[in-house]
Amino acid sequence: MAKTWWDRYEEFVGLSEVREAQGNVTEAEKVFMVARGLVRGAREDLEGQQAKLKEVRDRLDRISRDDNQYLELATLEHRMLQEEKRLRMTYLRAEDSEREKFSLFSAAVRESHEKERTRAERTKNWSLIGSVLGALIGVAGSTYVNRVRLQELKVLLLEAQKGPVSLQEAIREQASSYSLQQRDLHDLLADLRGLVQAGPGQSSLSQAGTSPTREGDTDVLSAALREQLSHSRQVHSCLEGLREQLDGLEETLSQVAGVLQLAKAAAHPGLVEPADGALSGSLLEQGSMILGLSDMEQRLEAQVNRNTIYGTLVTCVTFVAILPVLYMLFRAS
């Protein structure tokens, strides 16, 4: 499996074609060297035959025409001339074959160089495309990360803004309900105190006549007291829950304040003020904190947009500056 993928990669980048062209060059070189060997052998045979023919001719020049050896030497010269002619033709055919094999060898070398040049051009083009795509992916990734962080910060700021408002409304509602219940309880206690104080001063007759009414009032008052007591307990439990929510919200606001201080330090390194260790629970400070959160949200959004634009511009300028250098380097190579 890995070998198959590696073969596909070599075919894609052109290494297989270059390797095949180099193999053709090697084969053509071997054939050319064999042809050169044949030419060398034919030339040596021809030169040897020519030396022998020269020797025979020298003997013919030194011998008399009426000598019996003259005919033998003339016949030998004739046979050697025919052999020289055959060797010369063999030598010429070997030279033609050598030139043909050399042409094939030169063509294979040129093809190999062309394939190598094509592979280098393809690699250079893919390198440039990869550099551009890498830069674009880097810019897109940084932009996406900045957007995600900005959205998370917006959600955190919205939660921090909505939390104090809803909590303040709940506190106001519970406080108004508690004050109404306290007022009703105070009125009931005043009525009960008046009835108790008026009881000993009346006569026994009037006590006998009004006892059913007073008993009814006492039952009503006891029922109202029990109802007010239950309401008071409910209000107390609600206030305890609201107090816990307020404590949790104060912790959240302290965390948000720490995040805002860090963001302000990243956006304006020289203008950071020391953050308070704990947040006040007053409504005025919460309102100012909400305004500060909104302002900081706008600043962070503007800062993220600026950083994105600056990063894109720097990437484009760097690519434009590097492109001529790469072109000159590849052109020189």
C-alpha cells in the first residue's frame, strides 16, 4: 500500500519519467560504446591489412618481373586488395552505425535533460502554489480563530450584562414583596395588641356578648399570622437563593474583569490600570462595569479587525517581495 502511494507520488511529481529517461540514456550509452568498440576493431583490422599490403608491394618493387615469385606476390596482392576493400566497407558501416548510435545517445540525453527541467519547473510551480495556499490558509485560520474568540467574548459579555439586570429586578421584586408583608404583619400585630389591651377593661357582660366575635377575630388573626409567617419563610429562602446567585455573579464579574484587564493589556500595553481584587456590589458600580464591558467589546472587535487586516497585508506584501527573488533564483538555476 505504501509502495503504491509512493509510486503515485513519483508519477505525480515526474520522478518516474525522469528515472525512465535516465534508464534510456544508460541503454543508449551502452549501445554507443559497443558501436565504438566495433569501429575501433574494424579500424585496427584495416590498418593491419594495409600494413601487410604495403609490405607485399615493397617486395614486388624489389623483385624482378621475370622472377617466378612475382606472380605469387601479385596474386597475394590481389587477394589482400580484396580483403582491404572488405575491411574498409566494414569500417565504413561501423562508423555509420557509431554515428547513428551517437545520435540516439544524444537524443536520449536531451530527453533526459528535458524531463529533468520539466520536473524542476513542475516542482517550482507546485512550491509557489503551496506557499500561496499555505499563506492563505494561515490567514484564514488566524481570522477564524480571532472570530471564534471574539464570539466567545461577546457571549461572555452578554451574559455578564444580562446577569446583573435580571438579578436586580428579582431583588427589587422580592424586596417590595417583603416590605408589603412586613407592613401587613405590622398592622396585624397592632390590631392584636389593641384587642389584647382592650380585653381587661370591659365588663363581664360585654365579654360574654362579644366573646364569639373576639374568638372569630383571633382565629382570623392567627390564620393571617401563619400565612405571613409562611410568606416570610419563603421570602427568606428566596433572599438566600438570590444572595447565593449574587455571590456567584460577583465571582463571574471578577473573572470577566480579569479577562478584560488581560485583553486591555494585549490591546494597549502602556495604558493598563491595576484591577481591584474584589468588585463592589452596588448598582452604580455594576452599571459602570456594564458600560465598561460594552466599551471593551467594541475595542476588542475593532482590534481583532485591525489585526486581521494587518496580517493579510503583511502576508500579501511578503509574498510580493519574495516572488521576484524566487523567480530570479529559479531562473539562475
